[in-house]
Amino acid sequence: MNINYTKMHGLKNDFIIIDSRIEKVSLNTKIIKKIADRKKGIGCDQVVILQKPKKKSASAFIKFYNSDGSHTKACGNAARCVAFLLMKEFKTKKTILETESTLLNASLINKDNVSVDIGKAYFNWRQIPIKKKTNISKINFNVNSYFKPVLINVGNPHIVFFIKNLNKLNIKKIGPKIEKNSLFPERINVNFAKILNNNNIKLKVWERGAGITKACGTGASATTVAAIKNKLINKRTCYIHMPGGKLKIEYKKNGHIVMTGPIKIIKKGILNKFI
């Protein structure tokens, strides 16, 4: 059996997408790491597997795996890429994706711009989760932030730091230390944000299980919500500028978060030599 894949990216946040809806594909941690390896494999930030949906309203059930082989419940840019493929397959401009976190409503804005409603943000310490109820501002993460760190779960856990100078930050050094801090039992995605004006924020992200990525949809979402909830900006639509490009984030009055941005198919191929 040939196992086909599609490589795509959303703002240079790249994915290997495998369709397991008809013929079941099972990948272990070792194989996922081999596929994601940028030197010896195909190279990607996450491996995404499509399965038959459990809910009748959904087009597919999606599982996300980080480049280190670990499993994650959400990935915004990957969801946008998968939504594009499914809308193309079913010749429609709207689709519903099923993930372990929630159902995602997606729509095609134009030929290569996709919008996904990733649901609501959660702030309770048990929902993040953290190990115990803690005053997060009392913990020294060795980050020169001018505002207390903000903890948010948007399908996966995030911590957001607002800082004045992103260029002085050594993300490779500080990112993994915060990600693996014992306070976070599931580890955590680490966001470093600089507010440019009332609806523009510059962002760099250390992703849990993937390291530095050129964009992170859930990170952009968490950062926007953190800025609005803490009155650092007062617009409900924000443009998040990341190394891979710009993502539009809307924080709706009903609490839902909608992300919109470009996607691109890079190539298609067969995975067999990695299995």
C-alpha cells in the first residue's frame, strides 16, 4: 500500500498531511520524528492525520503530532490547511473539522485564504492546565516582560509574555526551559509578544514539541485574547506579525476566536520509504 502525503504551509508553519479516512495509517513516535526531520526526512513542524469523523456534521477527524512525535490537540494553521484540502475535495466553501478539543468551522475567503473558528479561550488554572493554583506573576521565568505572564488554553496551553524588545530575547535558551517547567504537566507553548499599536502585535513563538516555528495560529490567538482581556489593546480584531507572515485574529463578542490567513500546497508525494 502506498501512503500518500501532502505538504502544506500556513505562513511557513509547515505540515505533512496524511489521509487515513479510507485506508488506516498508523504512525509511531519514531516514524513521525523521521518524517518531520528536516535533514533526513521530508521536514515539517507537525504531522497531521485525517481520520473518519465521529460526528456526522464533520468532514474529517484530525489528529496532530509535533515534530518530536508528541501528540497535541490543536493546531490552528494546520486546521486551515486541512480545511482547504477538504473544501477542494467536496467542492464547497465551508466545512467542519473535528478535533479532540472541539468542532472547527472553516470557510474559504478567496482562492488561498482560509478562515477557521477555533472556539473559545479558557483561563481557569485547571483548564490550562497547571499543576496547582498559582500566582503566575510571582514566578521568575527570567523574561524581561512589562506585564504579568498570561495563561490561556485555546485548544492547547499557552503562556504569553508582553515585552518591549523581541530582538534581545534568546528564544532557543529560554523557550524550552519555560515549556518544560514543572508547573505545566502537559508542557506549554511559549509566546513572546510586542504590541506595535492598537491592532498590530509582533510575535515570536516557542512551540511545545516543535521548538521555534515561523508562525503559530493558536499562539497568535492566545496572544490577541491576552492583550484584549488585559486592556493592552482595545480592538477586537488584531493582526499578528510573525516571521512567516501576518495572521488576522478576531475575538468575537461571543468569546469565539476566528483566524484568517493564507495557505499553500508545497508538494505531494509517497511516504513509504519512511515507514
